[in-house]
Amino acid sequence: EWAKSFLASIGKDKGKKLIAMPMTASSPNRTWIFYDELLKILLGANKDLQILLLGNMGHALPTIEKLKQFDEKIVLNAFGRTTLRQSFALLNEADFVFTPDTGAVCICAAFNKPALVFYTTVPKATRISYFPTVKGIEADVDCFPCYKLHTCEKLKCISAITPYRVFSELQDLIKGG
């Protein structure tokens, strides 16, 4: 009930599908940086969507600033405004989830929620083999997998997961594929 009330208070339109996007993982090596480009493509192709931003890690603040360009009635910003438990409740209200490799993945699986997860430092098979509603995207670079949390400065793995690739995968998810 709290999640429904919170979403209504920030402008959730019952007629639109909601994609929740936890923005951060515990490490910048697992935090994607192309959300602004993805949202331009995704919202341009889908007029019946709203996006819910979640998370609270400081390394996402530059990305959050870029996302302020979008209509606040379309991109609902809950970043830094919820507890972990509240974020889980909001994930349960979403139609779909796009997230980095975080605890949100396990919550989506527990809620039987369709989710697209990006993996930058670890292979997706090590995390989601038993989660039938979770689909993964992983980096296709020579140093993958590296299992590094905080030591990479090149971040080739993040750049390898392009907005167009994510868009394509999300469109399949939205269409039920």
C-alpha cells in the first residue's frame, strides 16, 4: 500500500507501464552511465511508459543530473528518497526492471518480475541461472570477466553495453519476448 501511495504522489499514471531503474551498484565498475541516451531512445519509441529512478549511491549523481532534462511526469525520480525496503516495494509495483548487478535482481526474481540486468565484471550465468524472469546482458570485451569491484579505470565493460543494445533488449521485454 505504501508503494502505491508513494507512486501516486510522484505522478504515476495508471495507464502507463512502469520501468523501475535502480541506478547504482555498490561499485562504479557495475554502474552503467548511459541512462540519458537510453531514455531518449526508449521514450521516443514508447509513449506509454514511465521510468522510476531508484538508488542512493553518490557515484550516480552526475547521471541523475543528466536525467533532469526529462519531463518529471515521465521520469519519476525517487533516487535517494527511499529506504531499501521501500525500494523493494516499488520494484514490486513496476511492470519491468532494468538494473545493474545488485540485490534488486534477487528481489525481482522473488517477485516474479521481468527484469533486464547488465553485468560488467561477472558473467550473467553465475548470477541468474535460476531466475526465469531475469534476462542478462554482459560486456563483450577482452578483459571480461574480471571480477574487479573497485580497481578498473578503463571501464571498457560499461562502454561495451550500448544504449541501443539495452533498448533492443528492453523492447523485447516490453513486448513480452
